[in-house]
Amino acid sequence: MKSKVEFNKNHVVSIRDFSVDEIGYVLDKAELMEPIAQGRESTDILRGKILANLFFEPSTRTMLSFEAAMKRLGGNTIGFASPDVSSSKKGETLADTITVTSSYADIVVLRHPQEGAARLASKFSSKPVLNAGDGAGQHPTQTLLDLYTIRKEKGEISGNKIGIAGDLKYGRTVHSLTTALSMYGTEMTFIAPPPLQMPKEILRRLTDGGIEYEQQEDIGKAVEDLDVLYVTRIQRERFPNEEEYLKIADSYNVNLETLENAMDDLIIMHPLPRVDEISPEVDDTPFARYFEQAANGIPIRMALLSLLMGVEL
């Protein structure tokens, strides 16, 4: 069912700022963007507009897909991919960086290691701000492309049993995704070693909202009745020290043996980059959807850019 809700947001900071109908509206717009995202059609609806990419943390897919999305819509991009080339190296505050940058561009994309940075930026920016990941907090555009992928592959989001595996403590993608899936009443299984299980405050919100979930350590056992398996890497950079990381590293791996008892229509997703949590041998199976998932970032971000700037197809 297509959403009939209008989009009236000034910023995209957290998936919690969206309703189910608003999410559906964005997904519908992304579907319309597919031919342009794939280069089969073209448009210049954002000609003359400038996107500022401010990436204080490393990124490949998110940064490049925002650039691709803006250029597919006829716009241009400026920005940086490392804080080392920004004035933050000289001690400039994020507030000042955002205030100035928003006078140069029509829309700002921010990735930052500090949780809450995007919300702060939205208060100082004169232009729309999109959160491209803030510490271990939120990654709403990743969540929207994840939901878009599930809807494309499964026909709908609700009604699926979804397993989320890996670093559930530090992984901002799974925090955002869990929040969004709870809006659809989706049954979830959290698969991780105890030190990396989902934070208690997120589990508490699920319980308060009447959402069913399980916690599991054995990924091979958990996968037997899943419709979707969402795998994440161990967030090495967010561990307090190397010793703690090494205790957990290599604690699980999805390979052909893991999937022996999986349902035939299972799909496997991953926000990427992967390290060794999914074996390359899985790439050639019917289960793998992570590369298609990454490609879905372009139509989703195209939809958001056009909606935030009030220019639609």
C-alpha cells in the first residue's frame, strides 16, 4: 500500500523522528527514483543546488552514495572525508563549522564520532541536516535503505522474523534498525555474545512497546526460522581498548555450514564494510542481498535530498 502522508521535515537526525507512514512515503519516493539511480533515466531537478558532505569519520558507501545521489539529481557536492583536513584540527567547534558550512551549501550531510552531533548540528544549521552516523547513536538513512531492501525482497516489512547478529552494543545501524522494526511490530532475534548484546535501554523500549524479541548466541540455531538475517561487523573502533576487542573478535562467522538449515527464502543483509563475519562463499548463494542493499542507498538518499529541498519528481 502506498503512503499518502506528506513529508514536512526540516532535518533527518533519527529514525525515531519518523512515523510508519512517513517512512512509507520516503520508500515510495525512492521507488520512483530507481530508474534515475540506475542511470536508465535522467533528471536535473536539483540543478544549481550544493550538498556539503562533512565526514569526521571514515566512510565509503555512505559518502559516495550521497555524492552519487546528488549528482544523479543534477546537483553538486563539496566537503571533506577526514577531520584532518578541516578546521576542527585547529580547534574549531562543530557549531561554528556547521554555521559556516550551511551558508555555503543547500543541504548538509554529517558523519561524526560523537553521539548527538547531528542533533546539535541541526540547531546551528540554516539548511537541512542529514545524519550520516553519529558515534554509536543513530544512522537513519542506513535504516531507511535497510527497510527499503526488506520491502523490495519480501514484499512488506511487517510479518517477517528478523535476526540481527553481531555487534549490537556499539553498532549504530542496528540501534536505528531495531527502533524502526519495532514500529512495524516485527519479531526480532538478537544474536551476539553477551558482552555485545543489545543495550538494555533499547530492550526496555521494546518490552514497553509490547514487541517480542529473543536473545541468542548460536547463529546456526537462530537462522533456522528467520526470514531475514542482518549481520554486522565488530565495531573495533568503538571498544574502550584493544584487549576488550580481542576477547570478542572472530566470535562468529556466517558460512555455508551456518546456513545448512536456513529457510530457502532467507535473505542475508549487511550494512558493510564486512571483515570476516560473512565468508565470501556466501556471496554466490541465493541468500546474499548485501550488495543490492548497498545499491539501494542511492535511491533512498535521492528521495531524502529532493524531499528536504522541496523539489520532487
